[in-house]
Amino acid sequence: MASSAPYVETVNGPVPVEALGAVLPHEHLQIDLVKEWRGNGAVNNFDLAVGELNAARSAGCRTVVDCTTAQIGRDPRVLKRLSDAAGVHVVMGTGHYREPYIENYRVNALTARDLADEMVAELRDGVRDTGIRPGVIGEVGCEGAVPTAVEERALRAAALAALTTDTTITTHAARHPVGFEQLRLFRQEGVRPGRVIIGHCSTVHDVSYHRELAEAGCFVQFDTVRGLSDFDDGNTADYVLRLAEDGFLNQVLLSQDVCLRSHLTAYGGNGYGFLFTHFLPRLRDRGLTEDDLRTLTVENPARALARGPVDRAGAFAPADDLPNDMENHQ
């Protein structure tokens, strides 16, 4: 593929952005969260995953971004097999996750530059001897309200790798408005906000947080749309509509973050297709148009993930400095 064309790196190689279709930008197809969730945290059945992906494809999904890092079970060969078997594009992640998963993964023994160099090698040459290259950095992030020392080193490493390879960073920023500090660290290293996806914003119930992130120029990702609570899904719909009304629809991303067995349809959850079968119709009923829904599921993810000559400036307010209000959230 000519390097002059915008593309996204998948486990089967580069794909033109226009071929991605509807994207789930934050999911996990195989993951090991047993440390926190015991048996419910082991999502590792290949045949089951194919069936779940087939259902999502039937619902409209064409691309899945798997944000699983090495510390929590990433397996490039399995992801490639899943992509081939289910007929969906899969984008693989790289980087270092969060506490309590990264302290035993040599992160304490290496500098941010060392860690970045390892990521760059994967992004350019593939993971180990597989030749399979990641297409996104993440998910990287924080377990608490502020980054720990080791989390900060991993975040700065992600920024350095992003600058070297023109790759987007996607973060874990759950329950606390820690996306502000993540963005600040990235910007200190020179990463532009349009290259950053702040994740799990639906778990921070503060519309000012969402708006200030959007004003700063990053992507605001509501990625826990799982149908497990109608109350939570209603809140998330409100957050999306609020940003749309404020003129920030082009910076909103939607996903489900399926990461536990109980999230899969085989175990009583709603799987990878719920966003398409239930949540998008909910937004449509609340007044969003078909063009709006396409913006959320097709155009925004493609623009967020693309490498190459993609003009992101038109979608973002100028962000030479972080909004003053951000200081109140530190």
C-alpha cells in the first residue's frame, strides 16, 4: 500500500481507512484478568470468540480494536486467526497496561525511552517472530485518580513511541477524571491531543470532564456500553447527546470493552453486538440521524486510528494550552 494513503495497521497488514467499516475501538477478544476477577477474568476460548464475533459482524461490526497488552494475555497469532475465522478486521494494541499488572513486567527496571524502543520495534517489525504489527498503543493508563510512578513511566513511553511511529494512544481512565493528567503527560512529550483517545469516560459521571477533554482536542470514548444497566446506558446516551449538542460529535467514540466472561452472550451478557443492536437505535430514538451514527461508528474511529496524511484539525478546537478548568481536577 502506498504510504501516501491513510491506513490502519491490522493483524493482517495495513487496511485503507475507507475499508474499516463500523468499528468497535475498545474491546478484548482474548484477555487474562484473573488477578482481579478470578475465573470471570479468563476470556480465552477461541471457538467461543469466533461465534461472538460472527454475531457482532451480523449486527454491523466490521473492525475490532483489541486493546489487550502483553501483561494481560495478548497473543498476535490468536488475534490473526480470529480475524480470519470471523471475517472482521482486528487492530492489535501494544504498550503497558496499569497497576497491578505492570509492576512485574520489567517496567520498573527500564527507562521510558527503553520501553518506547520496545514498542517501536513491535510497531515497525511485528511482535517477536510473528511479523504481526500492532496498530494502536494501548490500552495504557491508571488504576487510581493519579498515575503511580510506574504508570507515569509507561505513559511517557507510550508518548515517545507514538511520536516516533505516528500511532494513536488509547487509555484506561476509569472512575476518576485522570484523563486530564494522562493528556498532560502526553503533551509534555510532544503528542498532539488529536492522537489521544481517553477511555472509559462513561464511568466518570461528570459532563464538564467530557466537555473539557473534547475542548482540549482529544477523542472522548464512551466504551462501557454493555447493556448490563439501563440506567448506565441511559446516562451514556445523555453524555453523547450533550457533546453532540455542544458541537463535539466528531470527537466521540463508542465501544463496549468486553473483557469478562460474563460480558459474553454465552455467559448471559450481551457480547460485542449490543452497541449496534440496542444502543445506536437508542441514540436514533433520541434524535441522532443516520449520518450522526455513521460519524460515531465509521468516520470517527477511522480518523482516530489512521496513519498517513489525515487532517484532524478541522474536528478539534485549538488546543495550544489545556483549559484553565482542568487545573481544578488535578
